[in-house]
Amino acid sequence: MLRMYFVAHWFNLADEACEEFLYDPASARRFCQFDLGNEPIPDATTLENFRHLLERNKLGERLFAGVVDLLLNAGLRLSNGTIVDATIIAAPSSTKNEKGERDPEMSSTKKGNQWHFGMKLHIGTDSKTGLVHSSTVTAANVHDSQELPNLMHGNETRLYGDSAYTGQQANMRQRAPKVKDFTNRRGFRNHSLTEAQQLSNRRKSSVRSRVEHPFLWVKRIWGFAKVRYRGLAKNANRAFVLLALFNIVKWNRPLTS
């Protein structure tokens, strides 16, 4: 069932669609270890019940933490640099549903000149390996910098981030006393960045770009650009599972407990 659950995530399938999908490609059935000669594919209700079991017990978050521990035991060494960032996962803003209201656990936020409704996925990524070691999920109106302490492992000497994290030195040092601020500087209307500051931002961005790789996999390759369920808990569970799967793909070596 866990393998079937992963297939649903990789191909962005609803429970019913995942059941139907497994009757077609033999490779997917082999991965899930289903033999049609001996047993039918578990139906959508069985997968739904299994998913609810994981959600109720917050096993997605535990799976993510467990994979990080496995990687550390397998030889991963976290560097002294962490890159932090956040991305918006969109939710339906329409009220045309059974309750006649938008999801009360989601919220609106303005990015640039455009308003977005949904939740926000925050991650802390190792600056050397690109693996995600920390993550939180909040409503979209929570500012990126508020989750900063939760995205650090505590031994950082460098912290990279975009201009949303500028001016958070005190919060950084509460979590990692030796950390230095390598966030990008922001220009203002009457006080634009100097040429040296622009060059410094470009150097930082060459490192900071690694934080975009998890978002590429989670949102574009695996299709989690929009929420599938109502409420933060169910969607957070999905986000943590996808980040765990990303780390396994990124590590690209056998894992043993």
C-alpha cells in the first residue's frame, strides 16, 4: 500500500485514478508487488483509508524526518550552509462547493502585483548537497521570515535566502550563534543597490539557486502546484512525503536502516 501511495504521488493521481492506473502499466504493478493472477488491485477506498491513516498520525512528517536520518546514517554530512525559501501551493478560491465557502485554513497573499490563495511550503536546504533537511507548512499569509528558525539545523555558519529574509540576524543567531547572514540585499526606490551589492547578490544567488530544485520536483514534475484536499494537515502530509521522495532521488544511492 505504501508503494501504491507513492505511485499516486509521483503521477499526481487521485485515489480512483491510481486504482485504474495500476491495471495498465505492468511496471507500476511490479513496483507495487501486485500480481493480478493472485489478487486484484486494492480499490480506491482502500487507498483512501491508508492515506487517512498516514494523515491522522502525521506519518508524512515522520517519514520525511526518517529519510533525513537514514541519509545521515548512510554518510550524508550536512554542510555549514543552509538555503531557505518558500513557495506558494495554490488552493481553489471559488466558493462553488458544498459548503459555499473557501477553505478556511488557506489564506491570501500578494506576491509582486498578483494575489494568490493557498498555503505555503517552507524548506531549509543544504547548500552543498541540495538535500532538504527541514520543512514547515503554513497558510500563505505567513511571512517567509517567520518560519526561519524552524528551517535551520543549528550548526550553520552561513545562511542564504532571498530578500524576504533580510534583517533577521537576531533570529538566525538564536538558532545558530555562529551563523553569518548571506541573504540577498534589497534595493529601494530612493536607495538603489550599489554595483558591489548587485555583484554580491549574484554570487549569493549562484548558491541559492539549489533551493529551487526541490520545488521543481514537487510542483512541476510531481504536480503539487495545487492542493488536492481541503485543510492544511492533509496537504502538509503530502508535501512532507514528496520532500522525502525528493531526498531519496537526490541522494541516488541505496538506503539501509
